[in-house]
Amino acid sequence: MTDSMDSRHPPAKAKAKAKARAAGKRQQLTAAAARVLHEQGVERTTIADIARAADVPAGNVYYYFKTKDELVEAALSEHVTHLETLTGRLDQLPDPRERLKGLIDAWVEQRDTAARYGCPTGTLAAELDKRSEGGLDLSAGRVIRRLLDWVEQQYRHIGVADPEGHALALVGAYQGMSLLSNALRDPEIMAREGARLTREIDALG
């Protein structure tokens, strides 16, 4: 009787391991979706492409995500996670100027990727904006809004006039240099513009 009960009710440890495996597989797919959608764009990417990048059988993807739009949403959540990890690390710096300069450094470090594919969130937002349905463009916009809010907070700590305007200018400069770097396939645009933005931060009163 005990053996029968055990077969119907797996030990808690086995359940926990199965749950952890499922979470790990979902995270594999989410990370792969963020990468492949950035490299190929939404329209050119298939669920099979993402499954291949995640090393997951294509048929298994539907256990975790029912549609490609759900994978796009997951990719956007991955961008949020990356942003929160970065800003969380930068928040450990005592000076808001250094936090902003650290953000610029992080952008410049990705210059080769930006030159090849553009800004991960910016390119996705631009593509999703052209779709007539789904609302994913609003989700992409919320990722950018998180970045803007964090940058604005740093300018408020510095005490500049119009911190919102400064935040818009800085994030806009990032989008612009990513776009130009991608269009011209020139990663050094990111490096040069990053250095200019850093000088502007140093010059703040």
C-alpha cells in the first residue's frame, strides 16, 4: 500500500527537481528568444529558430509558450531583467554621475553587437510599432520607460534643472548612436559618442 501511494505521489524532492528543470528550460527559451529576435527581427524569426538556438525540440516549445507573441513578450521580460541587473549594479556606486557614466560604458561595451544589429529594445520597439495588433509595442515601450525613469532619477540626485529633459536627451543619444552605428556598420560611432556623453556628465555642475 505504501509503495502504491509513493508511486502516485512522488517525493517533494522529485517534484522540486522537475519544477526546476521546467523553469530552466523556460529560461533557455526566453534567453534564446531575446537573442534571436534581436538578430533576425520578429517577422523573420520562427519558433523553430528559437527552439534551435535554445537547443530544445521545436515541439516542446509549445509546452512553455503557446504562440510566437508569447515568446516576444518573454524576450521583452528578458530585456527588463538585463536592465534591472545593470542598474542594480550601478546603484551600488555612491555618485549618480558615476552611475550614468557606468551606464554609458555598458552601452559602449556592446558596440560590436549594436553595429551589427542595433539596440536590442529600440529595434524591437520600432518593428513592433508597425504591427496593427497585439499590443506588444506598448510592452517594448515600457522597457524603455524603465530606463528613462532610472536615468531621470540619477539626474534628480545630481540636482540639475529639468532632469526629465536630460534623461530624454541621454537615452535619445543612445538610440541615435546605436542606429547610426548599425546603419553604417561602424562600432566606433558608439565609442566616440559614448566619450562625448561621458564628458557632458563630467561637466555637470
